[in-house]
Amino acid sequence: MGNRWSKEKINAWYGERPWLMGCNYVPAVTLHNTELWQDDTREEVLASVKEELKLLRETGLNSVRMFMPFHAWYFERERFFGKLDELLDLLEKFGVTLMPVLFNDCAPFERPDPVFPDRMSEGWQPYDIGHHGGKAENPFTGEKRKTGWILFDEEEWREPQYTYAKEMISRYARDPRIIIWDLWNEPGNSNRHSLSMGYLERVFEIARDIDPDQPLTAAPWSYPEGYGVSEDAQLEPIQKRAVELSDIVSFHQYENFERVRQAVNGLSKEGRPLINTEWLNRILDNNISELLPYFYENRIGSYHWGLVAGKSQFYLPWDYLREEEGLDLTLWQHDLYHEDFTAYDEKEIALFQKFGKKE
């Protein structure tokens, strides 16, 4: 069984690599990647992916973060791995690495019925126009006092998901096309707080038993007032635990520049490399013009959200932001390009290209 990497090991690993400047990637023609893994839509999606990866590289980006589909592994284990191998081959062709995300606490507030589909999905997925994420019902709407639901809440579904994690990490543990394992997205979100603590720790244990060549991470995402300024302000327990378990410290921060700096100040005390694996919210003054140079100068890895505007409509505001006063909702929240590959803001693209060339 492996242990958490030492500070010396992870800093040496990070120092040997080009600065990570990537994005959270969802092909524009898909709804949250779903059609990428389906037999009947995959060929058309891959054709789009090839064009988007070309654009991604022209922008200067060198890595993508993508959420992996447990359901595709569950229904079509070997076919799924074949599809993932094909995707990794394509990414490698363009000089792009992959950060897979295995599990997620950014969850719906209602327990679905049934809790799991009885077969692999087919066809182009329906979507709602005018909603961030492509669905009118999403984790950014509804009763916020409820607790989000995840499949781990169903006892009979825990072992299959642990097996999925074990098989995924084992298969690619020595594969240089995988840059980092992001084991759990936003632990504690959706009012779950510490409900996922045991599951999070077990997934890290599974990964440590395998001892992959790649570092492990899970990102804090919510920072109390004063975090990074006062010692009294601390992360929520599950987010603190995520940092303690991580080899490389990733974090999410969609707030303004000063709040980003405060988060960096607080997390820098770990003495480990930092990577912001989710950012870019122009509506909340979380801007490329300020943050990308800051990340580059401080060698903080960067994975902003989005590339090409598409069915998932990530350029629209989170639905709850529509209720806030004083925000300019005409700004794009995420994404860099329109569907025809014209830039949302040429100055932003020039910055990415500038820093991409330096690496």
C-alpha cells in the first residue's frame, strides 16, 4: 500500500512538468458528455471532439478535466474501457493529458426513482434551452435546505462503485496520458457536509492500495469569510479532510480575485503545488484577465470551466444567480468560444496563447 506523497516527491513531480493550463471539457454536441460514451452517437461526437481538440491546442491548453461515467462502466465494462482508450489515444495525438473525475457531491436534491437506470442510454439526450447545465431541474435550482442525493447513499450500490474506482485506477495506474486522479468532486456540496466522508476516505484507500504513478486529489470548494487571512477561519471538516488526503492540492474558486488570493494563501500552507481545477465566472468578477496571469506567475495549475458553448449551456448563469441583485447576467459565465469557434473575447484567447507559448 502506498502512502500520501511526501512534499518533496510531489514538488519534484510538479517541477518536472510544463505548467498545467487546461479546461473542464464537455464536447459542445453532448449533454454532460453522455453521448460520448453511447454507441449510437459516439462517432459523430468524436468527429466534433477532434475539431475541438485542435481548437483547444491552438488556444494553448494542454490538459482536460472530465467526469467519468460510472453507468457506462457498469453496463458495458470492456466496451467502456475501449472507448476510454480511444479517447486517451486521441488526446495524446494532440498532446493533451486527462484528469479523470470519479465521483461527485454536486448532486440533485431529490432521490430519483428508479435510483439507477436499467440500461445504457441511447440517442441524443433531450435538453432544456435557457438553463445552465442544459436542464431546468439541476443542482443549482430547487429547495436548498434539502440534502443532495448520490448513489453511494444506496447501500447496495457502494461496492459496485468501489470496484469501479479500483478497476479504473488499476488499469491506468502507469499510463502517462492520465496526469492526476481527481477522486471526488466538491466533497460536502449540495448540503451533504460530511455525509460522504467515509466514502471519500474509502476511495482514497483504494487508490493508495494501487499506488498509481499519478498523484491523487480532491478539491475544497467553499471558504468561510476570513479563510486565508485569519487562523480562526477553517475549511469544513470534509473539505479539510480532502486536502489532508491529497498529494497535490486542488481547489475550486469562482469568486473575485481577492477571494481567490485568500484561498491560495490558506492552501499554500500545505507546502504542496496548487491547481485550481474549477474557475471562471465572469458574472462574479472571476476573470481570465486577472486570474490567468496570477496563476501563471505563481505556477498554480489552471483548469477553467468550458471551451465551446453547446447543449450544456455553461455560458449561462447558475440559475440561483438570476435571483441576485446587481449582477450583469449578459456576461458569459463559462466557456471561451461560440459554437462556430469564434472567440467570446479575443483578448482572453490572446492571454491563453501567450502563456501557452511560454511553456
